[in-house]
Amino acid sequence: MSSVQPEVLQATAVDANLKSYEEARRTFDWSEVEKAFSWHTTGKVNMAYEAIDRHAEAGLADKIALYYSDANRREAVTFGQMKANSNKFGNVLRKLKVAKGDRVFIFMPRTPELYAALLGTIKIGAIVGPLFEAFMEQAVRDRLEDSEAVAIVTTPALLPRVPVRDLPHLRHVVVVGDSAEVGAEHVDFYKEMEQASEELAIEWMDREDGLILHYTSGSTGKPKGVCHVHNAMIQHYYTGKIVLDLKQDDIYWCTADPGWVTGTSYGIFAPWLNGVANVVRGGRFKPEDWYGTIVDNKVTVWYSAPTSFRMLMSAGDDLVKQFDLSSLRHVLSVGEPLNPEVIRWGLKVYNHRIHDTWWMTETGGQLICNYPSMDIRPGSMGKPIPGTEAAILDDSGNVLPPNRMGNLAIKTPWPSMMRKIWNNPAKYEEYFRMNGWYVSGDSAYMDADGYFWFQGRVDDVINTSGERVGPFEVESKLVEHPAVAEAGVIGKPDPLRGEIIKAFISLRAGFEPSDELKADIAKFVKLGLAAHAAPREIEFKDKLPKTRSGKIMRRVLKAWELGLPTGDLSTIED
Ligand code: WT7
């Protein structure tokens, strides 16, 4: 009997910004949220203005906007300084004749310069494309080529991965580094910034004008450029209030890199639109450094990912006891399924319920969430934010009743919904094929009380450590290796990373399977694409299962891996 009752963790927060989820669902109206912004009266929009300048001009110029630290550097930047620095970078770009609507990429590790450059790009109305620093040449080329970017901001260390000669649209390479390391053909970031004015005439935008491009993977084809517009700020601001529960005195830390959508929507826009101090920790994950970041900055609201929580969990309970984490007030997670076990552990060692949130690169902002004032059912992603509607659809687009598994879908539109896939209207339309619904590609069910439960991906997209990897991209890189004839790539369940990338490979004539060859192939992907896209496991096969049209059947590879029946093989080659 008790086993069918869901586990419930009672709501604890009495002073949350969202007092009653049920009431908000009944009364909520997006047009009320818009009144928080200056454009409510002027009609002129700029995300960077609303996030930074608006606060600087309203008496918060000396408030800390950014607490930055890494192993060698510690710095605090006020809203006033961030306004000045981003203005300067806007002027640097204008001097280079970069204009409204142009694409400017930012390819560098997290530092205060990255944030000034990103905001400055937005201030002149250009569309910013943040790139994760682990990307190798091919990944960089694909994105700059597809978007026809005119400029890139990078560092001397990453510069060799920017294939300048192959990119005819790329006019400027801005290098953030010591002048001695900046070549004559490049723009010296620090030198130009020193000369640039702190005054900038902001480019006032339409709400529907382009803001940011995040490339993300699907199960087929090259990565897709998901384009968001300035209007998204409505959702960033509102979810910052009711999901992150941000209040004026909070010290907020989102652990994601701006190369991924979490690192921009919730690592830049949501906290700053709410005028809240934002913590950025540079460098790689290390449990001691992470706890130290919470202690040093007295972090109150912490947004991270299941993989990180699982790694912290495996670092042990004793480590937690060495740090005073009592500043924490609200903890959240996103990116992959949050295991009930991790929630129970979080309650034990942090004395906090970890609040799961669900959304995607394409949705631009949080959609299905757990709120401080709502009971948590561990294993559930929560309920749709007020002002949005989620449902489970069958494959014909009919809404299914509770407890039936199907396609997780969101009623369109919502403020932060993507507005196009760059250069690919057909791909964009595919998401909206079911009358008035956005189809997520996730499968889920809704219980009788309206909680949503994630079940898996409908397609072959891999989620490893919260990072989305398209099998096709990895396969394409694998077959460039001289020894590889054919390759099929799947996600293999993994206790720490959620999934790991596993490649099944058939070799060309003349090559023999060996551990050295496996290591060499993995390294080839790591150096050619990105470290997180490299297969952690490789298995050699004489032949791979293919359809008669020659498509590798990943479904069969997955069944082999899991020891499951292979299902319908009627389309297999022989
Ligand atoms: C996919 C989107 C935007 C957040 C970072 C990932 C999976 C995301 C959850 C969750 C289970 C989740 C889904 C989704 N996912 N959040 N709370 N529980 N799965 O963004 O790279 O666009 O990936 O991540 O499969 O479709 P993304």
C-alpha cells in the first residue's frame, strides 16, 4: 500500500516570492511582469540595459554585480563598473563596424572580460554566440560558418582553434591577452578597451530582435543554431523571482558555463535582471573549490546539475562537514534527471531540498519546476510555471490523461521560446508539428496531482554529465579516423554521468582491434570535436546493424548494450 504513495517532502519556505503555486496559476498574467521593465513605457528594449544599466541608474551603481574567482584571480565588479566596461566593449565593436544583427562569437573561459564582452555585444544590437572553451576546431568552424559570424572574441590559448582562413565572413578576431601575444592581424582587447569611451548610445531593439545564438545537438545533422530574442527577458526575470526565489540581498551562484544556455539565461540574465549579485567560479570542477566558493562568497542560492551533485556526493559526507555552508537558503538543479537518492542526500548533508527544474536550450527559460513553497515529490520535475501549459501527447498530438506516458509538450507561445533555428526553417517547424504545441523530444507522464515525471528521450540524443551530444556529430568525426570504416554511437547508462558515450566501430581492412587503437580513436574525437564528445567506451564489431537504406540502427546497438530484445528488425540490411 505505502509503496504506491509517492514520497513527499513538505514545503518549508514560508517567505518565498511565490506564496501559492495554485493561486498564481489561476491569476497570473504575463503583462503584469512586463511592468517591471523600462520598455513598458518607452517601447524600446535592450537586454543588457535592463540587466545592468537600469540598476546602475537606479542607485545600485556601487552594488556588486559579479563576484569572480579562480585559482589565481579574485575580483568584484559593481553594476556601475559592468555598465562602463560593457559600454566600452560596445564602442570597440562599433569602431570595427560591427552592426545591429551581426553575429559575434565569444570563445573564452569564464572571466570578468567574458561578461563585459557579452553584454557589450548585446548593447550594440549584435547577436551573441557564446562558445564553450572545450570546443575544438571543427566545432568552432561549424558554428561560425553556419551563422556567418563577423567577429570572434577569444584568448591566445584558444586562438589556434579558430580556423580564420576558412571563414570568409569572419572579419575580426579580438584577442584577450597580453599585448605581446596579440598578432598584428588581430584586435588587442585590452588596448582597445583602454582607449574606448565609457559612454555608449545603446542600440534600442524591438522585442522580437535577435539576442543570442546557442548551438545544440539533435539526433541527426550538424548542431542547430537556436536563436532567442530580447523578449525572453520577461521569462528570465519572472522565473528568477519565483523559481530561483531571488531577493535583493541574495548572493547567487549558477555553476554553468555561458557556452550552454543555463550559463546565459540563469548565469547572466535572470540574476542581473533581478539586480542580484552573481558569483562566477572559473576553472574546473573540484569539490573543495566548489564548497569553498559557497563559503567565501556566502552563497545563498545555488543552481547546479545532477552530475555535479553526484560527484559531490561521491566526494563524501565528511568533506561537507569541513565547510560552513550555512549561508545556503535555496538549492536547484537542471540538465538531466535528478535522482531521488541525490535529493535525500542533499537533505541530509546540506539540510536543503534540491529543487529540480526542467527546460531546454530551445525553451530559453525554465518551464517545469519545483518551487520553494510547493511540496517536492523526489523524481518529479515539478509543475509548469504559471502562465504556461504542459501536457503529455500521443504520437498524433492528442492530450493523454494522467499516468500515461507520451511526448512532453508545451502550449505555445511563452516569452522565452526560441524564434528560429538559424538557416533552417524546416527544423524549426518540426518542433511545432502538433497543432499549437511545442514537442520537446522528451517522454514523460503527469500524475493525477499534476506533477510531471521524466522518462527519457524519444530520439537518440545523448545526455552526458548534463551536456547534450548528438550521436551523428560524434559518428561523423569517428569515420574521419583512418582506421574507422563505420561507427554507431549511443548513450550508455552511467551512475555518475547519467550517460556516457559508447561507440560501436567496424574497422577498415588492414586494421586490427587493440586498446591502443581505442585510445587513439577516442583522442581523435577529443582533439577534433570536444572532450565531452569523445567516447569513453569503444567496442569493435565486424559489422554494424543497418537499415536497407544504410542507416546505422542505434536502437539495436542500445539493445545489445542493455541486453534487451532488439525489437522489430524488419528494416535491417541482412
Ligand atoms: C534536455 C535539454 C536547459 C537546461 C540544460 C540542458 C534534459 C533537462 C531535465 C530535468 C530530466 C532534463 C532533457 C531535455 N533535461 N532538464 N530536470 N530532468 N531531464 O539543456 O542541453 O538543451 O538539453 O536535457 O532531455 O530535453 P539542453
